[in-house]
Amino acid sequence: MHANGQIAITTAANLDTDFEAEVDIVFVYSEAVLNQLPFEQFAWISTREEQIARFGNNIDVLSFTIAAGYDQSEVALPERQGEAIAVMVFASHADPVAEGIDITGESEIVLMVESWGISVE
């Protein structure tokens, strides 16, 4: 992620009013950690707390609970975001065996939460 990168999160207009999902943005600062992270959506979401405890200062995790109508035009990013060697996005409602979305190297991103998962604009 570029040092001056920006991320926004919004939801698709057609989501059911009872829709809710968890979305994590994971900043990774170590190649060794990157090689050990689970990349499937379910594997990350179901072991999130273990991964945070295990890798400590080698990752930053931003977690959001997203409901229909959610709109955050600018997410507060970690101070050291420019040092991240990888930035991944995981969602609890995405296909469980699908890999997280790699947004490494992007500078201005809109994460669109859809009923089936997340798209990047």
C-alpha cells in the first residue's frame, strides 16, 4: 500500500436490510509471516484472533462490522501502512474457500461489499 493510500468501504444498494458481514483489512510487514498466513476467507476469519496473537507486531488488522447502508469514505489506516509488504482483505460472507483479495500496491481503493463478497473499485 502506498504511504499516502486511501481506502473507502461502502455497500451495494441492493443488500437486504438484515445483511451483516465482518470485513478485515490485514497489513503484513514480514515475508516470513506472509508465508504463514491463511489466505482462504474462512480460514482467516475463523482464526483471526489466533493470527493476531501469533504474529503480533508483524501485522495490523482493521476489522469492520458492515451492515446494509454502511458507507465510510475514508478508513483510518495504520501509521506504517507504507511499510506493508502485503495488504489483504477478508470477508465473513464471501465464498469460504476463495482467497482473500490482495490490494497490495493500490493507492486509492473503494471496497464495495456485495451480497456475494467484496469487489474492488
